[in-house]
Amino acid sequence: METVAFVGIGRMGANMARRLKDQGIQVTAVYDSKKEAACQLAKELGCLAPGLLGEVTAAANVVITVVSDDESMEQVFSEKSVDSLLRGAKGKLFINCATITPKTHVEIQRRVEAAGGQSLEACMASSITQAREGTLYLMCGGRQEAFERAKPLLEKLSNSTRYIGEAGRAAQVKALVNMIMNINTAGLAEGLALGDALGLDLATLREVFSQTGAASRVLQTDGEDMQNRDHSCFFSARHAAKDSGIALFLAHEAGLDLPLAEATKAQYDKMVFEGLGDLDKSGIAELTFKGRHGA
């Protein structure tokens, strides 16, 4: 059975590690830029909290990364730094779950294979609860043989694991998923804000939305939170801005104009600029409801 280590143990990574531990998988090491958080989780799981990335690679056959952005990904897989996951990577499998640009996933695969390892992108279209329960929706890209090796582990983390194609393809699909989700979230916030301004009962309005063409998954997850101003973070506005930016970059490369995606990114960028970036994406309602932030 594969031994597993984690790099990046924020809300998603930590709960994925807990899930695998519960499923009888040997989690041997956890690493994070926040050393204290790594030590706390390591104590909980009964594993190591190495100080160096090379020690993480040495501690397991499979390393799952859940980092925040392209820059962080390139740092942990540095070809120049003495401290890198690539040190001793021969024969190891790296499963990379962060939402980053497709070109970075392609580059990471190149670096890992040059070091004798295997790389797979496993993009997640779910949140914290699903990470803990093992019901993630995973979209995978990379070599077929890497996917087959990873599949038994991924199936313990997900209720749907889909192979999309070569490196970068799953990241493209994930960018589209998040782009549409973010547009839906912004649209719902504006609909509820207008309903509120008109004096409509928002609970009734949400029920009507749920039975008509206004229904969406975002209505289920964010509608009540927007009404109640409960923006506990499951997927931050900061990440929504980043992910919308990835989709827009792909659109520009393809020669497409996406005005709804542009407008949505502008709203999430505004949240970040005004200090609301760490709120859940539902916090976009704070920009639209009368009497709320800046309105």
C-alpha cells in the first residue's frame, strides 16, 4: 500500500489527510509554510512534520500537494533550490490538487518526470465538508499510468474521479467550473439584493428561485448565507478572483470576449481591494445589498 505525505495543510489539505488516515492509509508526513499548523496536524495524525521539502519526499511514496497558487507550486517543485520536492523524486508520485494555471501543471509534470517521478493533476470541485467525508469531485490530468496508480487513493477521497486527459486539461475544465460558479454567485447576490430593495421576503424569494429557472447549486450553498450575512469561509473571495482570472487568461488566449466573467472578476477584485477577500465567495452580496459594505 502506498504511503502518503501532504504539502499544504490548510482547510482542504488537512481534511484530506484526516480522511485518508480514517481509511487506513498511512499518512507519514505533513508540511506547510505555517510550521505550527503542520506540527499540530502531525501530532493529531501521529506522523512527521519535516522542516524540509526533500524530507517530505523521502517520507512517502505519494505526495499530495494542495498549495495556493502558481508561485507556491513552482517553489515547492523548484529545480534550483536545495529544498525541493524534486530531491529524491525518482519513483515517487505527486498528486497536485491546487487550482493553478494549466501551463503550470504541464511544467510541473515536466520537472517531476525529469527527476524520475510521476505527476498527476487532481483538480477538486468541492469544499471542506467533502474533503473530510471523502466525497470530493476530482478531475484528473496527466499520464494515464499516473492516473491508474493514483486511482485507489483518489477513490478514498472522492465519490467521482474523472480522467480528463493530458496534463493541463483537467485544470482547464476546473477553470471553467469555477468561472461559471463565480458568475452564478454574483448573479444570485444581485437578484437577492434587488428583491431585498423591493421589500420582498427573501426566504420566499429563494424558494421561488429553487423551483424555477433561477435555481442553481449556488442557490443551495450560498443563498441563505447571503440573506443572513453568514460568510464563514469555505471558498474565499480571494480564490474566486484568482480562479476567474485563470479562466479569463484562457479566454484571451483563445481570442474570446467574456463580459460576464470580466464583470464577475471585477467584483471579486473589489472585495479583495476593500479587505473582504478572506470572506466566503457568498460575501459578494455585501457589495450589492443596500445598507451593507459600501452600498
